[in-house]
Amino acid sequence: MASVAASRSAQAVAAGPAARGGRSSSLGMLASSKRTIAPVSAFKAQRTSSRGLAAARTGGVAVRASAVEDIKKVLTETSSPVTGKQYDYILVGGGTAACVLANRLTEGGTKRVLVLEAGPDNTSRDVRIPAAITRLFRSPLDWNLFSSLQPQLAERQIYLARGRLLGGSSSTNATLYHRGAAADYDSWGVPGWGAADLLPWFVKAETNADFEAGKFHGKQGPMRVENPRYTNDKLHSAFFASAQQLGLPRNSDFNNWDQDHGGYGTFQVMQDKGTRADMYRQYLKPAMGRPNLQVLTGAAVTRVHIDKAGGKPTALGVEFSLDGPAGTRLTAELAPGGEVVMCAGAVHTPHILQLSGVGNGSQLWEHGLAVAADLPAVGANLQDQPACLTAAPLKDKYDGIAISDDIYNAKGQIRKRAILSYLLRGSGPLTSTGCDRGAFVRTAGQALPDLQVRFVPGMALDSDGVSTYVRFAKFQSQGLKWPSGITVQLIACRPHSTGSVGLKSADPFDAPKLSPGYLTDAAGADLATLRSGVHWARELARQGPLAEYLSGELFPGSAVENDAAIDEYIRGSIHSSNAIVGTCKMGAGPADSVVDTQLRVHGVEGLRVVDASVVPRIPGGQVAAPVVAIAERAAALLRGEATIAGAAAAATVAA
């Protein structure tokens, strides 16, 4: 694990980010390899400020009795930032959903809310700059999770990127704003959670810079959405023209549910004038000064306290540590009628529930954990969107026109013009995560597109995507430029395979046992989608507009010709597109779900789940936008401002 960052109260945090400034202070910058992400510990500072000083003063000067006594007092101080406090809501995790809930639940000042985030504050410049996503993978701001060995994937372990800071994965993702299609939500089959029920909450959350307010878009929400502020004129245009030649229609708005979800076009992004608009900045930061909100970072929750003495299991609070495995276990307590709300995401929410005795009873007993609620669905039904890619270099005469060339010079150094464009205009290549143009494709006449295509006007240097940035370091060390080229990332966006989250041990600081389950569906539909995607991408590259620029194929490579070879390539290079859901799915009863339609955990009072884990079936797009809509609706339910039957109308009135 990365070192645990410090705790800080809402009041302590509130002053910090404002003092650090916005874009103008954010670039020292990509060119620097150093990170300054760990905040000074407010909790430890609190201890230090309470050092024993002699009360006597002579001439206004304090006299210290003994340095040894001072040190001993600091070392033996056991004060807790939650001592003597009770909370109406304890939010476990400070990610996407928690940021929304913290803002909405503290409006009006009557409810006391505590947010416990295991990672640090959200102050890194690398978070603000979209192109710096390359520095976030496998960094101290990431959970650095790897699956168990996957036999069906050439005995590989799959890296699963998850944000570990305030804002969660909304602070580390590709910033793409996709809701999927209306049919995705109707397919859940959960009363009150269909497309018509959720649409008003998507609109309520959004301020869209490029679409007018109306049926599908909003102008008054906290979440900033806009069109990308970088265009590679030659390569983006060639992609669009080639996709059109393959028979795809242009899609002007992938989030307009009145039109088909398929087609090629521009993907909108969660950005504000070219800067990442994560949910920390959009929802949590504006609420940080509220006296009824307390936020602790570096607070690793180890379990939910569940009392069974009164008959039905009831959540009383949570146990957490501010100093990792060696730290004192502290307890945050609920006020009468209060609730613990799990917002730790589709990996850590089921893991913490299992550690708390909520999960598959037989598996919990195997690890010596007492069962508070036997819910077999906890940790099951993990869904992610697996991906593979094709990549091709550019002809020599077109060398220098890729996005990598717009960012880096021939020696692998950041270009000054890229920095100036970002600082002065909020535009240029540093505003792009690279994959904000693409398409949704039906590979075999499905009712909804099964393949998402992300076109990148830069060339991957490794077939698994993430390792590209490790490979680039080798070029930099030799003073070489990033080779010019393109990448087509191919994503099974409506997968059929499922995986799981489980326990390796009863130690809360052991990473969860993860199996993404890619390519395990009995019919082989997911493998067929990706195989067809490789064929489609190759056909795309043969179309005149793109063929003009390309010179051969780096991945999969000319030796990979038939379907058997393509399948082998996919199994050996498949990777996550970072959209994990489903591990505490919403449903009717405890046999096959974890929460009811009110997001309450079956069989446990005072415990809810509000994050991506409640999604029964993954939408055909990215996950951040649906999680925000779910959290907005959950906040209204908790505040008594909406019901399942009347939620849509309530959101329209409140917007």
C-alpha cells in the first residue's frame, strides 16, 4: 500500500486548496517526475500543538519545563478527531458518490456528516491536468490492485486502476462522459430504477458547456461537461472519414436517448475549460467549509460495527485507522437513527462489508469472521469492460503529427507551447486524455452496440495499454522521441462475463482477492466482440483517409492473421478499461442481491450502499456519470425529498 496520508478536518482542508490555486499553479509540471501529494497531517499537527508547555509565564515568555516531558506527552497522546462526536451519516470512502452525498446531505446545516477516505487529499497537479493521467496509473494515488492469476488469460494478473484520494476514480479516469443507452437501465429490471426514473438526475447533476438545457442536458448542476478542447486535425478527421466509409453514421450526441447509441463522433468529457472536473472539485470542495461536515483523509476503514444484540443486526458506526496497520483503531459513532453509507466503490465496498460479517456466510467462516448477515451476492457479479487494442506507426512523411508529438519534443521533453496553451487558453494536448473520439459499433447486429472504439491519435508502445508509459521511459532515457502513430482501443462495452471480489484473509490491510472473470461467459460472446473489433479496426486502417497516414501495424502485428492467433493475442494482452460495477447489486431480495430499491443492505438496519457496486448490469459507456446520478437520487431519498415512485418528478422540481 502507498503510505497513508494524513487526516484533516473539513475546516483544515477548506483553506488549503484555495491557497494552492488552480490551473496557473498546476504546472511545474508534467516535465517533473517528482510528486508532492501527501498533505501535512492535521491530526498529528493537532497532537503537536498540544505539547506540554509550562503554564507559568515570565514577562510574557512561556517557559518549557522539560523537553523530555513534552516528547512523552506527544507520544502518549491518544486523542481522536471523532471523540465525543456522533454523526447522522458516516460515508465510508471519499470517492465519486461520497462527494455528491457529502454536499447534498450537509445542505441546510442540520445533518452531521463524516467522510472517511483511505487516500490523501486531492491536491496533485497531475489530477488537474487531463494528459497527466499517464502519471496516475500505479501511483500513490492509485490502489495498485492486481487480480489473481487468470487461467483463461494466459495465466496473467490483470491490473485494475482505482483512484485512492478524495474524488476517487473520478480523479484518475479518462474524463469521458457517457451514460450508455436508455435500454441499459431498463434492462436492470429493478422497479423505480429504469431510464425514465434516472434521466432527471443525470440532467440535474450536469452543467453542459456545449449542449443547450433540455430533455437530456442541464445547465445548473455541479458537474461540468464539455467538448474536448484539443483536436488533432489530420488524424481525427481521417478517423471520422474512415469510420463513415465503413458505413457508420455520425452520432452528434451519445447521451441523447432519442437517437441510436451507435455511430462515430466526439465523446464529451468531464472537464471545466480543459481542467479535470472530478467530483471532489465539483461537489465536495464547495462544501468543505460547512461546520456540519468533517472529512478525514488517510482514514482506512477496517469494518462496520454491527450490533446483533437487539435482534436485527444494526450498524452503530465504523472502525478505522489513521496510521495504517500499526495505527490505533478508532471508532466513529452514529447518532440515534443515523446510517453508515458505503461509498468505497465496487472493489472496496464489498471487501469492507465482508470484513464486517456481511457476505457469503460459508466464506466468512473460513476466515474466522462472525456472520452478521448471510448475503451470498456480496462480492459477486463483478462486471468490467475488457479491452484490447491495435496500433500502427505513421509514414515517415507524416512523422510529428501525433498527439505525443504535440506534447513531447524529439528528446522526450514537454513542449513549452503545450504548457502555454494549457495555461493561457485551457486548450491544447494537455487537456486531452487522448481517447475522446471514437465510436459505438454492433459487431453482429445486436440490439445495442457491443463494441466501444476509442481512437487515439498517438501510438501505444505496449499491447496492454498501461505499460505504454513504462516503455516510453526507455525512449526518454535514450533521448528518443515517442514514435508517431495511432491506437484503436477496442472495448467490450456490454460484457456478459462476471467476476468477483473476495477475502484473502481477515486482515483489513490485505488487498482483496480479485477475479475480473474476463472471457468466462459460456457462449464466448465477449471474446467474439473483441475478435470482431480487431477485424473492424484493421478494416478501418485500410480505408483511404487513414491508410494515407499509416505504415504497417505494430499491434497485433502482421504475424497475427487468423482468428485463432487473434484470440491468443487478445488473451495475452486484454486489460481493463476501468469501469467496475455490480458487486453489491440492487434487487428484490437477499438471495441474489445486496441492497433493496432504497439502497438499504438486506437484513441490516442503518446500512446502505451508494456507489458503482449497486449497479445490477453495466451500462454501455463509462461509469462515472451513472454513479453521480445514482448518488444524487440517493441523497434526495435520504433527505426525504424523493421516493422511488416519485423521484423523477421531484428531481424536475428541484433542478
